[in-house]
Amino acid sequence: MNIQVKNKIENSDDLVIYRPRDIENIFNMSKNTAYALMHMNGFPSITIGRNLYVYKGDLIKWLEKNKRKELRF
């Protein structure tokens, strides 16, 4: 088991996974905008089959890293 996966398992808060509809609700954005965000280069999304996901911990880290940036889609 690689270290990154092991760390995620040990920190149960990181095991919370959001889907595009969750991102829509969290940020009060449209479905299309949520999908565009999750497909954006640098966004920590995971694709499994045809489904997109993002770990809560990765989303928080990404938000902290990009908090002063203006994102354009």
C-alpha cells in the first residue's frame, strides 16, 4: 500500500468523497460549472469509470492553495 493511500485511510476526514452534485451545492454553482471545475487542470479530482470524485481533504488543500486566484472556465 503506498504512503498516500495509507495516510488517507488513517485520516478518516480525508475519506469523505464529494461528487459533482456535492460541489454544486457547496459552492452554489451550476452542474456545468461544477463539472468544468472538476475537469480543470490542477483540480484534485479522481475519475473512476465515468464518475468524478474529490476527497474532502484534497479539496480543502486545493482551496487553500488557490484562495487568492481568480478561476476562469
